[in-house]
Amino acid sequence: MEIVRRRRAIGENMNVSPLARKAKNQKLNDEQNTDRISNLPDAVLQHILTLLETKDAVKTSTLSKRWQYLWMSITDLVFMEDGPDKRKKRVQFMNFVERVLVLRDSSDLTLFVLSCDVLNDASRINAWISAAVMHKVQVLSIGLGSDENSRCNSEEPIVLPHCLFTSESLTYFYLESFVLLKVPSSIRFSSLKTLKIRFAIFPDDRSMQRLFSGVPVLEDLTLDACCWWNVRSVCISAPMLKTLTIYETVDSLDQDDCQFLIFGISLKYFYYGGALRNEYFFYKTSSLMKAVIYLGMEKTL
Amino acid sequence: MKFCTVKQYFDDENNNNVTNGIATTVIPLPNKHLKIKANNKEMEQYEQELLRNVMPQELTKLILAANYLNFKEALDFFCRTVANAIQNKSVDYVRKFFGLESDFEPGEEEKLCKEFAWSFEGVDED
């Protein structure tokens, strides 16, 4: 599961005005006063909270009354359900995510990472993703697992919230999910620059076309071990696409037989790993500077 | 550019925010930054060396100084150091680290712990 650590890279306009000047007249002879942190202004404390894991940031609410609400405006939220006894802690985990999202204030989110099993909580998870989108999240990373780890679970398609597919704020979207991905009829990621999809099963030609037509400013596309059984052909013609990475699944020797028509007007880099389960046709790739093609059947690339 | 308030610091006669000890740590940083600006690894080593001589309790004073001097890189660095020091630690440990005392009414703290129960799991030993 790719963890997106973009905290320091994104719009770091942390405007910490030197409010400490207010404390200018406070004597720093605080040998008697062992409280070392209360002199710092809220903005600085919140900066420290942004650098912590979400669970540690939220825990600070129990330090003292001053800290009780400080965490509520952190811009990055990372929720990862992992560990050997994640089933036992499932209810606690779900409640934790719920409480954090409910209590957090209305300020914009920069980053939202969610990695958990879906089980019977698809609608709750969708509500969380909607909440992130409503808070104008810029970097979204969703990893949804299933109990059986089966890739052919076509009775349980994943239907992500519609508002996600028309997000104007999203610039980076990573999706990892072993299930059939349904996409809505209207898709427009007006700011999306990076799209990475891993393990997904794509449903049909038309929805793929809708997806790849709805990313006007896309620069970086990665399709990693996805399932193309249901897709006959797909055209990728994002005008600003600079980097295209395709890793084919190596689960079986069957051909997926999908035709990729790639119009690479701005394409500079192409990375491929697989055994040519699909066919790839390139058009207008005069800008191409580097192509790395790995042909093989090994599972790890 | 980097040090908008250095002039202010030297002008202020009664400056209690930035004691001499702190100033000698913080002020050379921008020059060092400029010298090693392209080389992150060297800067990291320099910063680690710097911190070896600094007690954790001094960190908050350093943060205060960096904030007052409007020195963003140093502020970020010191904040990251504090964050690393309290990451995955128990609430008691963090309280001791900051010299804080709980001012919650009895029962309030327990309510909060219950509300966010999942986050209190699996902390490091103190």
C-alpha cells in the first residue's frame, strides 16, 4: 500500500506570524515553571500536530484543556487499518475514523489516506470519502481490501461516491482495490495531475473511455496489475500526459487481449512491465524521451 | 529573505525570547543552509550533530526562538524533531516531555480516551 507523504511538498504556506512577540515581555526565567510548551502559539503547536501520525495528533486532545481542540484543524488525515489483530479492533477503528471526521472543523483537507477492508461497511467508507472530497482534499489515497483476497468478486463491485469523480480540488489520486470498479456517467477531474490505479477490475470499454476522457490536465498515469478481461479496447489521449506506466498482472498465462491506443502528444516517459497480455499501439509520440520495457513473467517488477 | 526579524532581535534591548544560548544555535543555521543548500544529506548530518548537544527540554525554547525570528526552515526542523520524539508515545510520556499537567475534570479525560480508543492502542513503552 503506497503511503502518500506529501505533507511537506504541498502548498506549504504555513503562515506562522511571529505571535511569540506577544510573549516578548514574558520573562523566560521559567526554571520554576516546568511547562515548556505553553509559551508557543497555537499555530506552532498545530504545525507539530501536522507532522504526527493522525492517531498521535488526536491523542494530544487528552494532554490538557488547551490541547483538547487543537488537532481539529490538521490538514492531513491518515487512517490505516493494519496489524495482526485488525479484525478484533475493527469496531474501534471504524468508530475512530467516524469521530475524527465528525469532530474535525470545516477547514480544507490537504491529504486523506484510507487503507482498510471493506467488509460490510461500504456505505460508511463511501461517506468518509465524500467527506474528504467535500473538504476539497488535494491528495487522496484509498486502499480497499476484501476478506477473501479474491480478485473475481464481481458480485461486489466497488461504487465510489459520485462527487469524487467530479472533484475540482483533487490533484493526486491513488486507488488500490481488488474489486470491480464502477465509474459514473459523468467524470471530470479538472485538477488531477497524477492518477495511479492498482489491482482494479475494469468493467467495460465505455466506462474506461469516460475515465480517460475526464482527466484533461493529467500528467502521470499508472495502471498497475489491473484486470482488463472486460475491456476490448481503450484510448488514452490525455493531452498533457507526460509519464505513462503500465504493469501487467502476472497471475495467469491467459491473454487479456485488450487493445491500448495511446496518443502520446506530450508523452516523455513510458514504463512497461509484463508479458504482453494486451496490445499497445502508440500514436504521435514524437516527444518520447525514455521508454523502459521489461518483458517477463516474474511477480515482482 | 530568511531573517526578517534579526534586525529586530538586535534592536530589542529587552529581548527575553531569544536567550544567548539559543541564538548561537539558531542564527548560524541559514549560513550553513546556504553553503550546503544542494546537499540534503550533509544538512541532515549537521542537524543531527546539532541536536546531540541539545536537551529535549531545550527544543521548545529553540522553537520559540525560530518562530520569533521568522526562520521557517529551523522552525520546521525543530518541530519535526519534537514530533519524532513524541511519536507513538503514551499520553503520560508526552505530558512529562512538555512539562504539562492535566487540567481536566475527573472523568473528562476518560471520556476522551474512550471516544478515541483506537488511537491509544499499541503505543511504545515509556
